[in-house]
Amino acid sequence: MLDRASEAALGRVVDQLRKLFEVDLVCIALYGSGADEDFAVGLSDLNLAIVLERVTAEHLRRLHVHLPKWHKLGVATPLVLDRPWLECARDVFPMELLDIRAQHRILYGEQVFAALAIDSRHLRYQAEYEARGKLLRLRALYAEVGKSRKRLEALMRDSVATFVAIMRCVLRLRGAAVPRGAAAVVAQVEEQCGVAFPSIRRLIDAKRGAQPLERSLEELFERYLDEVERLVDVVDQIEPGATAIPG
């Protein structure tokens, strides 16, 4: 849940966006941890999706002027979308659009995300693509960080959200309800699939500031890598089928 300072920051940014884009503005949505229970004050960003009638270079130039001061308020660089993009991108970005659809809060304007229809075949394809691609990326980055504890810790903290997003896809593709909060998502996948992900749960706790990571990061990473490989296998076993993904 957001604290008062974050709510106040959002209010200021929304007011400025309404003045910036005027009649071109369709909606402003808060998504990600800020719209869920995973938000950690001082650690989590405020993620915004801005939908316009049609995005132009002029719109982006107007946005550029405000970004430095918004970053100081904890607001990440927003997603800037338009109606044509949303209509045509459902088959190539089903994971991202489903996550926004399932976990967002409209700060201004129309409920454009609630009406998005996603085909499960597209979700199944992207889930495997992302799982296998991010596994390859994780291996390569581990080779790059070497013995740097700081870089290894950052690698694990930064990457774990991607695999939680893939787990949400697993639940949707299996027709299961997706709970709120990353830890609850992992627990639900463990129950549904009969596979344990203790290291991923450990990293989620650390990312939320619940407790520091253990001394032996190398051992934690080895377990983490094994669990990511297990997750790839879980995705691979899901048979694609042509159905709409429920909200």
C-alpha cells in the first residue's frame, strides 16, 4: 500500500500530465507494485502507463522536461501508449498487458485496460520465450559479475520480478486464480505444479526489505538458477490452447 508521500507525488504528476496532454489524454494508470501489496517505501518505483489518442514526438518532448523532477519523487519513466498500439499489441505483449489489466489503478480517464482481450496461445508462446530467454540472460550476466558480491546481489534482486511475472502466466494458462503479491503467486504455483521455489521466495523477501541475504550468495545463486530451470520446464509442459484469458 502506498504511503502518504507517494500518494501526494502521484497527485502532482497526474495534475501535470492533464495539463501537458489535455484533450489527447485518454487515461493514466498506476500499475505494478504500487497498485499492489508489494510496494516498499523507498525501494519500489511508481510505475505509470499513459494512454493517448495518438503518440507523437511532440508529446514525448513535453514529457522529457518533467522526468528529472518526477524521478526524484520516485516515479519511473512512464509507458506512453496510444489506442492503436493497444489494439495491435495484444498478440506480442500479452504478458505485460495482462499484468497491467490484472493489477492497476486508474488515476484519470477511461478504463481502457479492463476491456483488453488476450488469446491464451499468444500468452503461452511469450511465456516460454521469456522464460528461456531470461534464463540465458541470467547465465550470461552471472558470468559477467564474477566475484563481486554487490553485483551478484543486484543481479538476483533485479531479475526475480521477471520470473514471478512468468509464474503469473503459468497460473493464468492453467486456469487458476492469480493472487495478489509476489510471495502468494510463488506459493500458488508451488501448490499447482508440485514444484518448490524456496530461493525465489527468499529473494522476494529480500527485495521487500524483510531481511538481508545470507553470506554465501554463490550458493544462493546456484539454487536460484536451478529453480529458474525448473520454471522453464513447468512452462514447457503447458499445452497451448485457443481460449480467452479471464480477468
